[in-house]
Amino acid sequence: MKLVRRSLLLLFVLAMLAGAGFVLLLGPWPVYRDARYEQSTYFVNALAAIDEAAASINSGADTLPLKAGWAQREITPEIGHPMAGYGGRPNDKISTGAREALFVRALALHDGANTVVLVGSDMLQTLPNLLALIEPRIVESVSLTNSQVMYTSSHTHGGPGGLAPGFAAEMSYGPYKPEYLLFLADSFAAAITEAVETMAPARFGHGAVDAPAYIRNRTRDHGTVDSTLHVAVVEKLATDERLYVARYSAHGTAYSEEMLQLNNDYAGAFQRAVKERTGAPLLFMGGAMGSMRPNPPGPPVPEPWTPELALAFENAVESEMVRQGKKTLEAMLRDQKTRVEAMGAALADKMLTAAETLEFEERLDIASLEAMYEPPPAQVRLFSPRWRLSPFAFNLLGVPKTGRLQAARLGSLFLIGMPYDFSGETSRVWQQWAEERGVSLWVTGFSGAYLGYLSPDKYYHEIGEGLHYNQNYEIGQMSWFGPNQEAFVTDLFHHAFETVTRDR
């Protein structure tokens, strides 16, 4: 009898320890309601990191005539390489072809004292492990560091995967391919190096045009959108060679998860249209794409026929038609291709028309910075607005917890990059704030790091039954550091903006 009692007691103790360990490592934990970040050490440290980065800017120096150079490298992987994006993509995310070549493009600008490089890649995003490989290469080749480089991506969901190890990374990028990461690092570094080494006297102009027809808010009907199509043109004085630069905030999801050919979504069609009409390359920068879906012209997207489909992901209705035999896969992909090409052509029309009226400058005051920071405490709510995963679960899943803020000033143009799938609603507020200060603001996401989605704080508790899939996904599952994340990041932006523009 004593042996039985001891055995039962041991089993009880082991069960309690296992339960406690499960809760400690995975959860659920109660949510916190207010991060009180203004009084936190991580907020003070983040502001200090921005100040320290700004201290190295060679501000106040007389600018010399502008010099600019640009270059590109192809980064299309071999067929059979995993694709990034769409966790539910069939075929284990393995690509079966390439619809178009994929590139990384770099633009280098120099004002006599400071150099900044803008990088646009035909990828889902750039990650810290890639930047860590690029930096020593460009330090050696052109004496630049990542603090002088703004990394952006098109955020295509049809680009190359295999970008990082770990469970969470494999869900987004497929199996890790370290040899491809090394190839990317070489390609990025080569494009940056050539851009710097080919700098020559140039002029620069920038502007914007509204393109509301091609973008929608995917988390709430009739919600705010960041529909600004930002435009810049760089022209070498001696040769009249041109590079176009554009920023737009529609998500790279015009193709659905059934598309297994590597592609750059509508951004690729945009780049091809500009090349065909002008002979010049286009460096595309994905903007604030959180909650912003593409709304391409062309064959109409089918209407949902059940209440569940009305709340589903934007491509789910057409995908469901294929699953139910109401439309063939070939017809769906043909219609999607037509839409993608039409959206690219429409954006090219708007951008090239806007470019005709730009005012050019041959001198620009240039500055840039990079600041690493710690976000508020982790709070991932997978199943309920009242419960969160344990913060220790981030370590188990291999999710990074360091943010990278990047900023660049090009005369009256200010670029800010944040490590999020950044809300287009928040971006509009930031742009209006900058406009009041006489500055044109380009907000980008995926700044060489990734910390999930950033959405407006006012929506943070609006998750649950009856809402769009994207609302619950973006504000619940993928909002990793709520509920004051927007306010926290906005304060960092204001501080970076005021610091970098202080001597302008």
C-alpha cells in the first residue's frame, strides 16, 4: 500500500511539475493591459541608441554637388528552391518554375560628406542574419556599414525562401538553405559596391501621386489606406541615365498561395512596365503594407458566397472555387496574372506622369542612421484576447526580439524603416505629421529585422468571432508586443526624425 501511495504521489508531483513547466515555457499567461513604456528602461535605451547613432552624422558640413550611382544583381534561385510567404502554400513551399527574374537593386547617393545607399530587393523581407553577412563585405569593399544602408523589399509572397533556421522561420520561408543565404550576401554586397564605385555627378527629384484605386484595407471595410505612390528620379548629368525609385504600400499578395512559380507579384510587373517604356530600371520599395491589400484591375475577384468566406483572407474566395471545382487552377492563375500585369502597368502610368513634373536638385543634404532597440514585453494572443503565450516561447520558436530602426534624410525627403509589417493606417498619420513640418515622408517596413505586425493601438482589443481573418491574424496572432506598440514606435520615429533633421 505504501508503495502505491508513493507511486501516486510521485506521479502527482511529476504532473504538477510538467504542468508548471508547460505554463512557464508556453502559457497561457494573463495579458498585460499597459506596457507603461515611458517609464521603462528599454524606452530610455532606445532613445539613447538613436542619439548615439545620430552623433556620428557629419551634419552641418557644406554640401558638394550630388553624386549618384546604381547597380543590380540577379538573385533568382534554382527551380525547386523553397518560396517565402503563405504558411499554407502547397507542395511543401517548393517552387516549380520562375515567372520572372528576381533582383536586388542599390542606389548610392553622396553629398561630399555623407553617403547613403537605398536597397530594394525582390523578396519577402531581409533578415538580421543576411545583414550580418553583408556588412563585413561592404566594409571591406567600400568602407560602408549597415548604418548607411536602408534595406527594403517588395514583400512579394512569391519570392525566395530558405532564409533562416528555426521552427518559426521554416513556417514562413521553408527549409533553411544556408548556401543561398551566402549567395544573397554576395549579391547584395556586389550591388552596393558597384553603386558606390560608379557614383557620378547627378540630380535628384521626388514627389508623390495618390493611387487609391489599387489598394484596400484588408482588416476592416472602408478603413484608411496608405494610397500614396511616392516617386523619385535620379539622373546622371553626363549621360542622362536614369533610375526611378517608387514606394507603394499594397501587400505583395495579388498572386495566391497556389502560385508555385517564383515571382515578384505586382512590383515585378511595375518594374517591367517602367523598363519597357523608358529603358530605365525601377528600384521598388515596399511601403507600409500591414492591413493593406492589393486591388488590381482586370478580371473581377469572385464575391464570397458564404458568411465564412466573407471574413476570409483576400485570396481565399478564388482558392475555394478551385477546391470546389467551380474554377480550374489554370484559369485562376491566368486571371491573377492578368490582374498583376494590369496593376503594374497602371502604377507605371501614374509614376511616369508624376515624374514629368518633378523639380530636380543638384545638391542634397544627406544623412542616415541605424539604431537597434528592445521592444515592449512579448504578448502573442493566439486563441483569446485574454491570454498570451509565455514570453519564453519566443526563445523556443526562434523569434527575434531586437528591432532595427533605419532612417535617411535626402534634402526635404525623409525615409524611415521599421522592423514590422507596418500598418498603412499608422503610416498615413506619420506622413501627415511630417507634412506639417515641410517634409515628405516615406515609411517602409521589414528594415533588416522583423518583429511581427504593427497595427493601431485603438484596435488592439478588437479580436474574436465575426471579424475578418486578417483582423484576428494581424492584431492577435502577429501583434507580438502590444498593447502600446504603436505609441512606443511613434515616439521613436519622432525622436529619430527630430534628431536627423535638427541641423537641416
